Amino acid sequence: MAPTSSRETVAPAEPGSSPDLRELVSALEGSPAEQGLRERKKRARRAALIDAAQNLVAEHGLDAVTVEMISAEAGVSPRTFFNYFESKDDAVLGAEDTGLPEDVIRTFVEGGPTGRLLSDLQVVVAALLAPAGEAHDRVMRAMDLMQQEPALLRRHVVWMDRHKSRLGELFEARRATSPFTTDAELLTMLVLLMLRTALVAWEHAGYTGNPADHLPAAVAQLVDLVSADLVS
């Protein structure tokens, strides 16, 4: 009888038979349909946490509400809560981590989508406005609760400062690939002005449509102001 080995004999892999990195990533991420389903579930869970936080704070006050209460109301664990928000205050405000989709960031940094800075800023602002248009009721409740709870207003200011810092980083990243001379701080203030102008116009329109619908008019006013001064 031929001697046997305690080790299994492994057939050598055929050339080109091992999956490359892209195939492995694709297998882990799933099909586009599966990715879309996961994203919809994440958005629904996030919305449930915001609703739970806002309803509980409206009923009991901010100090009396805990992360555990919000999580239980939304049907998730506290650990899951912290996958979405840093604190109960952020859940009440519905604060986004970045506020900008990755594809918008990538396109802007690479000098797009038009190559004209003001037009491309308008695309960035439209992306920042998208959550407000999709969740008007939650935005309004958050604003009402900020008036009742000073701690929420303070947290909103912190969130805005963080947002401004990230906008500055975004502008400097674009400057490195598509140089421009405008100061990043000025661009940040311009973005905030465009956000404010569009939201106010949306409010005056009775919150019909989307806030981004009012962006072209805001930009047109800015262009008219600058061009009129140049002509004179």
C-alpha cells in the first residue's frame, strides 16, 4: 500500500483563476439592487430615529430623554443608534455627518461638473439642500424644538462650524486639482448665503417643490449685482 500523508493535497490554482480585488469588493457589496435595498433601509432607520427623538423631546423635554429611550421607541439598539448619530441632540436635529454625497464631492474636487466655480458651487448647494426638501416636516420640527431647547441651538451652531470646516477642506482639495484664486472662507460664506436665500424663498413659496428650485434665482441675483458693479 502506498504511504499516505496526513496533509491534504491541494491542487495548484490555475493561472487567472483567483478573483481580483474588484471582484472581491463587488461580492462583498452585493448587486446594485441589494445595495439600493440596504441604503433604503438605512434611510428608513435614520428617519425612525429622528421621529422618535423629536416626539420624545417634544413630550418630555430634552433633559428627560435618553439615547436608550430613543432607541427603544425606534426599535433599535443603542449601539445601532450611534451608527447614525453622535448624540441625542444630533438625532433631534437630524444632523448629517457630511451632508454631501460622495459622488458630488468627487466631481467637485476634480473640477466638475461644469468647470465654472460658481456653477459648480450651485450643484454643491443643491446637494446640501436635498435633505431639507425630502424631510420638510422633520426640519420644521427641529427648528421649533431649537427655539424651546437652548442646548439644541448650541449644538446646531457646533454642527454648522463643523460643516464650515469641511466646506473649507473641500475647496482646498479642489484648488489643488483645479487652481483658483478665491479665498476658501469667502466661498464658504457664499455657500451659506445661497443656502439661506434658497430656504427663505422656499418658505415664502409655502414650502412647495424643493428648496433647490430657488437656487437659480439666488445665483442670478448675485451675478446681476456683480455684473452691474463691473459695468458702472
